[in-house]
Amino acid sequence: MTVDYTQPQQYTPPQPQQPPPPKSSGCLKAFLIGCGILVVIGVAAIAALVIFVFSVIKRSDVYRDALEKVRNDQRVVAALGDPINPGFWVTGNVDVKNQKGTADFTFPVTGPKGRATVKASASTDGSKWEFSELVVTPSSGPPINVLAP
């Protein structure tokens, strides 16, 4: 016959249970998610507005005329190379009311030999845009007045 001689276990009185921690209602999480969504929507709206403004100026006749004059000027082609391509950013404004308008804007151009900034100012009486200023400033070299021969 075998006898098991194990030590008797000590009696431990039951411990009072701690109440579980209160659960959060999730309001903070919902608030943070909502704020994040609003920030993303705001950034997207600003980006859409900027792209819209750039595209409006780039589709205008005065912008296309300025770019064409810059591309056809042999001094600019000598400084930047061929082909000359416009950059993305356009700053300034084009204001046309009742067939009369003014334009004052700046945009970058690039070519195989370098980069430049084009500054254009023009006005129209309804028939054709007349430039008062059209200057190409290469990153290296003197400014080129496209309107001067």
C-alpha cells in the first residue's frame, strides 16, 4: 500500500474583489477620429482650390501667349535649351471683366540647360493681350526682356 505524504495546503481566506476599472464611453476616440477626418477634408479642399486656380490661369489666353513668346525667343532658347517646358506653380492673377482685363503673373520654365522664372504683365481691351512686361530671369545669367528685340 502507498501513502502519499504531501504537505497540507495552507488555508487562504478569500480576498475581496477589486471592482473592474470603469470603461470609457469612447467619446474621446470618436472626437479624435472626427477631428482627423475634418483635417483631411480641409487639406483636400485647399489642395483642390490651389489646383483649380493654377489651372484657370494656365488655360488663359494671356498665359499661353506669354509661354509661346518665351518659347520662340532665340535668346531664351540659347540660355535654357530646347524644348522649354512650363513648371507647375503659377502665382499672380488674371482679371477680365466686360472684355477688358489685366494680368500680372509669374511662372517657372525649364529647359535642358537650366531653369528660369518668367514675369508677365499685360492688359487687353477685348481684342488682343498687349504685354507691358515679359522678362525671363534664368537661374544663371542676366534677365532677358522678351519684348525688346
